[in-house]
Amino acid sequence: MQEVKPPKKPMIFFYLIVIIALFCINFLLMPAIAERQVKEVDYSKFMQMMEDKKIGSVNIESNQIIFTDKSEEHIYKTGTITDPDLVNRLYDSGAKFSSEIVKQSSPISNFLFGFLVPMLIFIALGQWLSKKMLAKMGGGMDSMKFGMGKSNAKVYVKSTSGIKFSDVAGEDEAKELLSELVDYLHNPEQYREIGASMPKGALLVGPPGTGKTLLAKAVAGEANVPFFSISGSEFVEMFVGMGAAKVRDLFKQANEKAPCIVFIDEIDAIGKKRNGQISGNDEREQTLNQLLTEMDGFDGSKGVVILAATNQPDSLDPALLRPGRFDRRIPVELPDLQGRIDILKVHAKKIKVGDNVDYAAVAKAAAGASGAELANIVNEAALRAVRDHRKFVTQADMEESVEIVIAGYQKKNRVLSNKEKLVVAYHEVGHALVAAKQTESAPVHKITIIPRTSGALGYTMQVEDGEHFLMTKEELENKIATFTGGRAAEELIFHQVTTGASNDIEQATKLAKAMITRYGMNEEFGMVAMETVTNQYLGGDTSMACSLETQTEIDKKVRDLVKQEHAKAYKILEDNVGKLHELAKYLYENETITGEEFMHILNTPAQIPQFEGEE
Ligand code: ADP
Ligand code: MG
Ligand code: ZN
């Protein structure tokens, strides 16, 4: 994919102008000014020159005397002094009386060099500068209002080096839907014969970093038609009304170039719900209205397809989503295990990789990572290989970089005291042991207790739940118990609590609340939604939708549920305290424990008690 730019006049042209201007000033103007400059001298010098008969012409005015030397090259002036005999003496010295001294040197040429030429140079410079600025603003001199109302959409044409669908791994449904659009633009007759009309617009929705922009670029790379790309925020300008003008201009261009594709990235910048209040954002609403009108206005059969991307679909104005505008919604979700493997492979093509790299294992470790994070993981691995002076990336690089991307770099200078390290070890093993005892399967991929730059003192890589879309009430409860397991282990072993559990507490509370308010898992409240999710793809914020009394009750239920699960976790750890000691000791000594090692220790009957247990 290549961006097409209008041919530019080479910069050297402008430099030439500047050089010529400087040349003019130096060689024409300066001497002219210098030559014509009238030098002020004192009266005695004038007398002296007169006595030496060195004066050429002289002109006596009422308050000054202007005179030249014999060669008439230099002009001098001096003040007058009452000296009645002066004219005679001058006459004797052979000076010519002339009233033309200054005139001859100044009138036209002075005006020319002192005023007109600098003026012209300034005008030329000003013109050149303003031209340059306008070019920067995205419009040429020919555009209306000096280019301000012009959309600065970039136009791309197909090129062999562009991004293709094959560069986007996973996301097969999205690719299928988009390739249909591309196919339509290439053979519209085939569709017209049946009478099918293509959707006018398609909206890519999904969390950040899942490849929405990448997919749109791939469409540009695959399609043989012009591709206009603009970001939603670019419509909103300093000047009121310019956004709407830009939308108009964009669609005008698109109509001229049809068939073509228009891509509006981050459309939520202009597509937010209009709230109908007077205090609303006028500029944005005007822009949105213009967009709605334009989308209605153009003929779908002409072959203009609008693509847009957003990660806040529920904030978009409903009018934008109705059929006839963005009637096709293409979900671009976080990749599953196979998707992650594919994405890793796509990005690994760009770097040198050793034979031992097991993409499946890396993908498993990076559960929940987005495409952008996976791309970052591969890059971090390559950087690590360079740091270690290796020529290729190994499995160890990959695994370390998963942790770097998810939990941050290892903090080399933060040294935990032995006591703290022990607490962290018990805490992390507490989580894992509670999880393992509830499900009878490996709960973790790996646990490390090396401090990370993200602030985590220990880090647990969960195994993925597999292809798992429904969760039962029991599973959710077990999850809460697992969250509380870390704190429970600290209480059981050290009889004290630390700040290390704050994140666990937050997550346990969130989950317990969701069970009651959204999943209908409390007998008393039943299937009533008391909370709505407002921002599905960006963190999933929720807002309560119930009376204050109900909220109080919910809070109490949440408390009870978490307490109950905490007690359960404590009981599990109490019953398995031998294994808890054994596992924590292993983790404390090795700083890392893998899922297999964990299960191995858990499933081999303990031989000799290694710690003074509490049994
Ligand atoms: P967003 O969905 O936020 O627009 P991008 O399309 O900008 O995300 O993705 C950011 C980067 O992540 C891409 O440049 C690419 O390197 C990587 N990436 C994301 N998804 C994928 C994917 N499915 N296949 C390959 N690379 C991907
Ligand atoms: Mg994007
Ligand atoms: Zn914890």
C-alpha cells in the first residue's frame, strides 16, 4: 500500500529563491546604500577640506551643508555655523555649488533600493511561506478557503508491498466478510445480476489492539480501488463548521473516485450519541449530522463502501447504526488459542527464530493477550536475543517476553527480604492450591516470585479455561475462593494479613457483585438486572440501576458471598497444609514453579515432613 501524494516542487527550488534574494541584498542593495550614504562630519573637517581644496560640490542649506570630495564619491554633511565669508572661501577653493548633490544620489534609486526591492523580497518570502503552510494544512492554493474545509484523508492505492489479508492472523469471520466487500467492488455485475446490493457500511468493533486498523489496511491492500483513510478525530477542528465541511469534501472525493473504500478509524470521536441538550458539543454534532446525511445521500450501487472502526460501539449514535448506514457489524474479538498461535507465527516471520520455539506453549502462556500484545511479545523476544548477543530467538526469550509484556520487566534492584519472599511464595501457592483442589487439574501455567516493574511481587500465569463460554454458578464461586486463597494462606501460616491481596480483593468483589446483579445467581434477587455494563471493550465499567435500599442489600450479599468463599479457601488450605508447605518451599527456593512441577509435587505423597507443620 502506498500513499499517493501530489508531485512536489523540489525543495531546492525554494532554496534557490532564498539564495538569489540574499545575493540581491548583498551585491546590489548594500553597495547602493553604502554609496549613497551621507556621512556626517564635524565642521572643522569641512574647513580642513576646504582649505586643502578637496571639496567637489557643495550645497548650503538653511541648517546643514552637504558636500562631496573631489572625486564626488563620498558625500558628507555637517551643520551650519554663522560664517558670512563662507561662500567666498568656498568659491576660492574651487568647489562647485550644486543643489543636486543629494538629489542625484537619492531620488529614484534610493526609492528603488531602499524601499521597493526589500518590499518585493518580503512579499515573495511571505508568499512562499504561506504557500508552504497551506501545503502542510492539507490543501493546495486551489482548495476553497485556503484548504481549511478540505478533508485530509490519505488516499492509498494497491501496491505489491502492502498489507494483505494473509498478514492478519485469526479473525477469520472478519476477513470473510471483508473479502466479500472487496469482491463486490471488483465484480459488481455479478451482484447486480441477482439484484443484491452491498451494505453501504461496515463497522469493525472490538477491544483495542485486536487488529481493526490492520484489517482495514489489508482491505486497502487487497482491493483494486482507491482507499481513503481518515481518523474520526481529524474531522473535529478548531473552527466551527469545518468538520462538516470536511465530511462533505471527503464524500465528494469518494463519489468522484467510485468505486472506492472510505475508512474512518476511531469513529467514536465523531459518532457519539447526540444528547439533544443545548450545551451539547455543537461542532461534533454538526459533523455527525453531515456524515449521516452524506451516507444517505450516495448511491449504494455506485460502489462506495464505508468502513469504520471503534472500540466503543455502545456509545455510537443509534442513527449511525441503522440499516442503510453501518448495517454490517464485524466483531473483531480477542484471539483464541489457535488465533494467538497464528498471530505469533505471522510476526515471527519478521525475525530470526530458533528451531526450538514452541508457539503453542507461548500462546498458552499468553492467555488473554491481544494481537498487539502478541506482536509486542515477539518483538521483546527479539530484543532480548540481541541483548544476549544471540543471532536468533529462543523459546526462553519468548517465555520471558510474555511475562515482560503482561507483568513488566523484572525489577533487578528491588530485593525482597527473605520474610517477604516467603510470604509472597505462600500467597501465590495459596491461590494455586485452592484452585487445584477445587478442579483437580493444573490451575497455573507458571508461578514466579520475581518482582516486576508493574509492581507485582509475584506473578501467576493462569492456564486458559479452554473453549469455555458458559460458566456455572459453582465455577464462579470457585473462582472467588481462588482469589481469596492468597490471603487465606497468609492468615493460616503467618497469622497476619498484608497489603499484597488488594488486587485479589478487588476482583473477588467484582465477580461476586456481577453474580448477584447481572447473572441472576442469587435466589433472593432472582433474574433482575441491577447493573449494566457500559463499556464492554474498554475495561467493562458498570453502573448501578437500582434503588439505594437494594444497593445496600446487594452490598451485604456480596460481603456474605466473599466471606463464605474465603472460609472455604481457608478450609482447603488447612486440610492440605503439608502440601502448602512443600509447594511454598519449592517456590521460595527456585523462584519459579511450572504447572507440571506443581501437579507433580501435589500428587506425590509426602515422604518426610520438610517443615515444622501446623498439623
Ligand atoms: P486496533 O484494533 O486497536 O485498531 P491495530 O489494528 O492497530 O489494533 O493492531 C495493532 C497491531 O497489533 C498491528 O499493527 C499488528 O502488528 C498487531 N495485530 C493485531 N491483531 C493482529 C492480527 N489478527 N494478526 C496480526 N497482527 C495483529
Ligand atoms: Mg485502531
Ligand atoms: Zn494474590
